[in-house]
Amino acid sequence: MKQYRIAGREPGYYPMGMTKTAGGIHFSVAAQGVELRLLFFLENDKEPVCTFLFPEKEKRGEVFSVTILGDDFTGISYCYEIDGKRFSDPYGRAFTHKDNWGDLEETAVIPKSPVRFDSFEWGEEKRPLIPYENSVIYRIHVRGFTMHSSSGTTYKGTFRAIEDKIPYLKELGITSVELMPVYEFQEVILPETVYGNPYGVDKPTGKLNYWGYTSGYYFAPKASYASGDQKDPVLELKSLVKALHKEGMELITELYFTGKESPSFVLDAVRFWAEEFHLDGIHLVGYPPLDLTGRDPYLKGLKLWADSWGDIPQKGPKYLAEYNDSFQMDMRRVLKGDEEQMKNLVFQTRNNPSDRGMIHFMANTNGFTMMDMVSYDTKHNEANGEFNQDGNLYNYSWNCGTEGPTRKKKVVELRRKQLRNAFLLLLLSQGTPLIMAGDEFGNTQSGNNNAYCQDNDISWLNWNLLKTNRDLFEFVKAVIAFRKAHPVFRRREEAKNMDYLACGFPDVSYHGVKPWYPEYENFRRQLGILYWGDYARKPDGTADNHFYVAYNMHWEPHTFDLPNLPKNHQWHVVFHTDKMEENGRYEEGNEPVVEGKSFPIPPRTIVVFMGKAD
């Protein structure tokens, strides 16, 4: 029988949770009550093999502390008991009875934490530190990304399967991967506790919290996202980070907080994920203490994302960034041709503050996918079991003439053109673009805009669509490469709309169908944006090309007169979203020359012109 004993009083400060000491292990935990006990268990035993009463003299405020001396803790797991009620360690690094996704029986078991300290060989790994202006983000749900039978991965729905998809992400041009919550959350939805309810609260509702926006064990990666029979989520997530860093790619994950956590707990959790897993950033959602987190000196330089950061000052390279939901709303309205949107088009293509990043997206978790955005007028959430009353009512979508799937050629072609338009709206805007996983090959949720409980084909990516919609994938890949090649579309700071280089042209300027005469009346649906290449430098120090992006979001054709270029320069067409046979783009070196000074642009079409010397 293994022997353990409580150590005498040890001076000094220990962090919360479990800490290895010279002769054993120290435990610290916050709890409200009188008598706190530490319970040790062997294997799957339901009752403890030994218990330890926390010494009253070691208590500080509501924090209990004890050091347990011993030589061998192999096979031991632990939890706590306060005044007769057991609970898990909020700072636990791993938990038992969490290996199986959606296991109803495990909801009745209080998870215990194994007493172990894992090591990992990071080697020469280092964070890529990619500036926001050079980043292209790809947002993933760990399970849904590869769970479908078409994913071509061996360990579907796991961290390891994402690692298998790194070559695909590299081909697309992704620089940064964002993971939806990966901490140990309870996916089986239980009803809220109602005191005095004679029927109890142990029976699950029958739904799963597929997304993971709930409280959980914030210091442990989710075991059911790991592969194999012997789950090791810590090793697998660290291996994913290391593999991404080796390819020069970043990993950011979401942490959702309910607002009931103490600010110190939130700071501990954010610092832990950054330090322990070498993450490149944390996306804070829910109700975290943003002002405290954003000002934390330990987190300075780590990418931190939130809806808004208020007036926190920043100096040096940007590290705070805002999730710009207004971009999605405004640009969807631009795309469908709503009234009074040209001013919004100007603002959103230019919105790029000097003191923080601005993350833009056309689709995200909450709402329609991009394919559904052009295929449905209204949400279809009946499968959620809430009589289609849930989900956002304001999707700013347009089905292009037919609700849902169709084989009508004109509707299909219009939807494809609208998707090309949408990706140009996103990827040619300043700031940092984000693509929801699968949107690059036409992923659909069949009109469900709130698939929080859909652990099935509604939410899982169908990789067969990559073959079906290969043209869309190739278009998105080309636009990402184009953005990377031309720094005028990814400047570090917001354009000034001024000629501060005295070169005869402002850095960016706005035009109507006539050059230098922008038209912002509420009925206008066409705009030209001129980007002057002298204000952006390529890696070799040379100036970028000049570009003119003509947006005709009207259902009528319009002829644009093009701005004059310097002597011996001509406009060439790079992208033309109405050109079906060319898939909306021309290969580098084969961009056709524009004949004359005007150019007719068909309805609902974006054309990108590049100025090149003869």
C-alpha cells in the first residue's frame, strides 16, 4: 500500500491547483465551507483509498492549501469534498470519465483529476508572430471539421485529424487557425438547477451543446477531441500547435466565460493556455473581464480577440483585435443590393485602426454559412426542436430566386457569382479576413443558422463538396494569394484618403461611374475604389501596382469610366466575377488589356483592374 502524509507548514506562495514539490505535491483550491478534504482514488474506485483534511492554519481567505508527501502517485486521481459535498478541481489539468463524446452516463459522475505531470519536447518550436495585416484566419470546430465520412482522415473529429489537414490549409493560403472551445466542457445539456423541484435535475434534456459555449474545466483540453483508446488530449493538442508552428502557422482558441468567474481565475486560465500550450492567441467570448485582461502585462504581445476593447491604449505591434460583426451585416447588405450601402462599403473596406486589429468575416458560427447566405431568404431551424423560433432573425441573405437547393442553371450560376463577390468583398478589405471552415467549398447547413445542438451532417463539413465546388475553392485560393502578393490591400494602418507622399494621388480614393465623383445617394449601388501603389511596398522595396476595384451591386448594368494612369501604363482585368468560363479571374500574365477609357460592368458584378506598364 502506498504511503502518503501531510507535510508540515510550508512558507511561500503556491499557484492554484496541483504543484509538484521536492517531496510530494501541493494542492490549493478555493472553496466556501468549513471542512475541506482531499480525496485520493485508485483506478475506477467509487470510494477514496485515503482522505486528507486541509489544515485550518494553512487557509488564506477562501483558499485551502496542503502538501501531500509521497514517492509514488501512479494510478492516483483526486477530487475534493467540502462539508460532505464532492467537487472536481477547477484547476485540474485532466479529468476521468470524459473520454467519450456525448456519454449520458458520465454526466452523473464527478470527474476526478489524475495526479500526474506530463512533459513535452517542444524542441526548436517558436511562435510565428504573424502581423494582423498578413494574417488569413480559418475558423474550425474540432469535431465538425473532420467528423464526416468524406474527410479522409483516420482519427475523425480530433486534434490529430486537424494536423492531417495542414497541407490543405497551406494550399488554401491560411496563416492562422482558430479553434472553437477546446477546454473540457459538458456537451450533454442538463436542465438548470431549480431549488425545491421535487423531480430532480439529473435527467439530460436530450440535446448536445455541440459548440461548447458554456462553463467547464478551463485548464484541461477536451479529452473526447483526442484520438485512440488511451486519450491524451494534452499531448495531441501540443503536437498540433508544434506542427502548425513548424509550417509557420498560428493557433488561436476560444475561451468562453459566464461572468460568474473571478477575474483572477480568468487571468489564470488565459495565461495558462498561452504558456502551457504555446498558443498564439486567445479569443475571449461571453462575459470575461476584458479591461483587466487587455491590460495584463503577462499577456502583452499575445493576440487577444474580443468584441470590443474599449479605450485600452496600445503601443508597438498590434496584439488586441476586435471581432467585427458589423462587417458581416454591412457587407451582406452590400452584396444583396440593399439601399444606402455605399457609405458602409467605403467604411468597411477601409476600417483598419492603427492601434488594434480588426477581424472581418462574411459568415461565422452564429448565422448562415456563405453558401446558405445566397441560398435562403429565411432560417430553417426546425431540427433544433424550438419551432424555428431560435436563431438570428437578421441574416441579410438572398436566395437568388429559389429557396434552398435547386438545379435551375440561372440560379446556380448567380449564387456562384455572388459567392465570388462575397469573397472579394472580404479579402480585398483592409484588416484581417476570417473564413469559416468549409465556406471556401460551399459548405451548407441546409438553412440552419443556429446549429448549436446539431452534432450531425448539418454541422459536419462534407468534404465531397470540395470536388463538387472545386471552382469556388480555386477562386478563393487565388484571391488569398492575390491579397498576399499586393500590400495595398493589407496595409498596417488605415488609409488616409490623402496625397501625403505628394505623388499626385491619395493612397485611396472613391469614385462613381465617373472618376473622382463618388455618389452616395441612398439609391446608389455602384462604387469605384482606387488604390495607389506608391503607398505600399513589396518585400523587395518596390512600389505595388495601382488597382481600381469597381463594385456594381445593382441588378442593372453600369458603365464605369476608369481613372487615368501614369504615362505608358494600361489597365488590365484581374478579376471579373461575371465571367463564368474563366471562373471570375485571369491567370497572372494573361490579364486582358482594357480597350478605351470606359468599361461596361454587368449586374451584381465586381471587376478588379490592375495598372501595368506597357
